[in-house]
Amino acid sequence: MGTKSFIVRGLGNPESFYSCSHGAGRTMSRSQANKTISQEDVVRALNGVYVKAPGNIKDESPQAYKDISEVMSNQADLVEIVTELTPVAVVKG
């Protein structure tokens, strides 16, 4: 919700079955995120991003996911970054 997205071009690496990560991946479960991340932490992480969502969104907070920049760096042999996108709004529900 509050981190970058990327448009990429695959490099056709057969060792990865011509595939790559499609997201950052979670660092904590949804229940762990709901227990450990405060609503204030979510608001701070989404600073400047318009959010319209019913109820709790702590389990989708950026803190519950791996660092996407590190993930992209780790797959530099799989994809070429074409465009980097910054979120401006999140609408859930």
C-alpha cells in the first residue's frame, strides 16, 4: 500500500523458469501484523498516500512486508526495471 511498484521487463533467465517475484512477500502473518503494528504506525508509513478503507488495514501495512527495493535488487538477473511507481492512493473494500 505504501511502497513502490515496478513495471519490469523479464530477462528470460531459464534458471528461474523465466519467472520472477510478483511482490515483496510478507515478513509477518496477518495475525502477527494485527497484534504488533499500531494504527499510528500504519498512518506514519502511509504518509502522503490517500487511503479509503473500511475497518482495520494493519495486516496490509508496509511494515508487514519485505523491503521491495531489496527484493528488486536481489532479482536484478531476472528483470530490468522499466518504470518505478509511487503510490498516491489506496482504496480497499
